[in-house]
Amino acid sequence: MSNHNNAFIDPIIFPALIFERLYFIVRGDIFNTKIKHWLLWNLGQIPMFRIRDGVDNLKLNESSFDLCYDLLAKNKNILIFPEGDCVQEKRLRGLKRGTARMAFGAVEKHGWDIDLQLLPTMNNYTYPREFRTEVMTNVGEGIPLKDYRELYEQNENKALSKLSNDLEVAMKALYVHIDNKEDDTLFEQLASMKRNENQVSAIPWRKNTGQRFEMEKGLAEKINALNISNASEKTELILKTSSYFKKLSDLNISDNVVTKNSPNIFLGWIVAVLGFPIYTAGILLNIFQFQLAKHIADKKIKQKIFQNSIRFGVLLFSNMMVGLLIVIIASSIHWLLAVISPLLLMLLAFYTINYHEFVQSWLEKMQFNGINKSDREVCKTMRMEILKSI
């Protein structure tokens, strides 16, 4: 069971982490053509229709539920997003009871001897719509369904409610949860400052540590507690934070540069000049794919919540096509070049991205170093006072 706030990106994460076959419960309305039906079905997607999809379609759910019962009896993994809809917010929405119904339906069909557990998992995105940002995936303790057998045999509705409530509590413990929507801006501003204080490297891409999550969850709990215990302290914190970010906006700088040391001008120029030819090659080989993905996501996809997923899919597919074309061309020159060209392309893309980020960061530091010294000191002082209060 997991939260659902980044469209098609959410179901990609878990297979990449556990390397096991997963089945997914997805919206039935996307199975609207034979090609889509064939593709999604072979990718382990199981359609589930909602009332909004038409009353007649609800009858099709019976076969989907029956398939899920059989998969669970065979100890297969099914990923479910019990919130229902996909919304990008740092709040766990109320869970639908369909997850609990499916679990009890499986034991109704196959008996209580099957070892059925509900595993709470949560994805915490730093910036869900931005490229090369973080996701913190947490996995909780499994909830054995057999613990609810006695209650279910006494009162099915109470068992459904208790299991759903227990699952929601377990999931919320793994999530950076903001109680009130009006606190989103404050959290994002403070979280960005804390992230800049504790930046992580891109390599290795997977890190088995909960340090970043604990920091962000602690910050969210601090803001939630202020709503109850000390509204005046929260108001003061909002004023300090908004004033600080207003100052940054007036100076046309970001919080990220305030935390950094003065730039090494000579080293920056050396890297920028010597690395530029390779960077240019990387841009030329990748600009078509990025522009195509951006155009399709921005112009063709009306719902912003799906734009990041579509952009990712288009980039993946278009890069595969470009890579295949280059391999074909390379094979006409020498078989060894055809073999190593995919690796060279990946290394070139990785270099291009990191070169761009290095130069951008270096220029931002140069810009900060070039503003009035008193303004730099004011920014550092304001920032320090905010961090002390949290």
C-alpha cells in the first residue's frame, strides 16, 4: 500500500528497488483501446473501475477482484494506492476501504491459511515535478490479516474499518505529513533551507539512510505542533521566513548560494572552458529528446500532475530510439564501436548534466559574491536566525 502523488512515476519506483514482479491496481478507464489493454495487461496492470467511469463498468471489477484473490493466494505482490486519486500534496488523504475488502475477499475465497499481509510503504518526494530531485521511500512493518480474523467473523464492517484505520496510521508514520494546506509554503521554504544545509551527492543514486526523511518529518511535525501549542511563535516564524525569501527575491539569488563558500574563480573558469566542447556534444545529442518531451508534456497534457510522468516516458523512449540509431551507424564503422557506443552515450549524458549543474552553481556563487557585502551579511544573519528557531 502506498501514497499516490506523482502519477506514473509512483509505480516505477518499487520495481526499481526490490527487483520483484509486481502487479498494480490502476484506473480502468485507461484500458480504452486494444493496444493499451494488451500493453498494460502484460505489464501487470489490473483495471479497477470507479463510479465515475460508468455504472456498467463496475461489473467488470468482479473479474479484477477475482484475479487479485488468486494472485494473493499464490503469494504474489500487488501494489495498491488506497487514496484513490493522484494529488500532489504532503498530506495522506483518507484511504478507500476497497483495499481491506480485497484482503478479506482473498481469505473468503482461499481460506485463512494463506499468509496475507498488508505492507505500508510511502514515497516522499522533495520536488515531485522537477528533474533530478529526491524521493525518500519508506517501508513499514507488515500488518498480518489473520490478526483481524476474530473481529471479521463477528462484524465485517468493524473489521473493514479497523484494518483501514490501522493501515492509515501505519502509512502516515512513514510520510512527511502537513496537517494544514496553508502551511505548505512555510514548510517548503524551511525544508529547502534544511536541504541546502545537508546536500547529498548524486552518486550513489540509492542511499540506505533515513537521515533526510527524519529531518523533513521532524520539520513537518514541528509546524503541525505550532498550530496547536504556540500560534504566536508560528506567526513570528512565518514573518521571518517570508522576509528572508523576499530579500533573496529582491537580490535575485536563491537560498542555495547563501550556504556556500566563496567560489574558486580560477578553478571554475578552467572547468567551464575545458569541459565546454564535451558539454556541447552532449547537448547536441540530447537536445531533441528534451525538447520533444517538454513540448508533448507542456502542450499536449492538460493536467499538470501527469506532465512529469509523460516527460519521463517520452525521454526514455526517444533516447532508446536515438541510441539505437547511433548503434546502427556505429556498426557500419566497426563492431567494437557499436558495442561501446551505448555506454559512451550514457557517460556523455551524465557528464553533460553534471557539467551544467556545476557551471550553474559556480555562476550563482559568483553572483552572490558580487553583491554588496552588507546585503550578504544580512542574508546570512536572517538565515541563521530562522534555523535557530526550528
